[in-house]
Amino acid sequence: MKWYIIDFLGNGSTSKAYRALTMDGRDCVVKMYVRKVDDEGILIDKKTYEKNAKAAVKREVDNFRKIYP
């Protein structure tokens, strides 16, 4: 899937959010996981980053489905 990023919406401790348009012109938000350090500020390895990113995306999807069943 492709999106056109048109605006930066903000960031939190683990991700950045962008306003975007889909290829067919629908408005959406693209949220990117960007946390590269652990709670102690130590750089995490790629495998841990990917594991944490997948868990964060799953939480986002679960929350979305709770709000919009």
C-alpha cells in the first residue's frame, strides 16, 4: 500500500504520526514506530526493535477495533 504524506501531526515516546492520503484520495493517518532505545536509554538491537514495533502495532490495531468495531 502507498500513501502520500501531507502533514506531520505529532509524536509520542514511541512513534510519529503523519496525515496522509491513500492512492484513491482517502484521508488517513500513518503512524510509525520509532523508539530505538530501552527505558534506560540504551540502544536496542534490530531484533528487539522489530519485536517491539510489532507489539506496538498490534496494540494500536486492538485499540482501533475496540473504538470502531
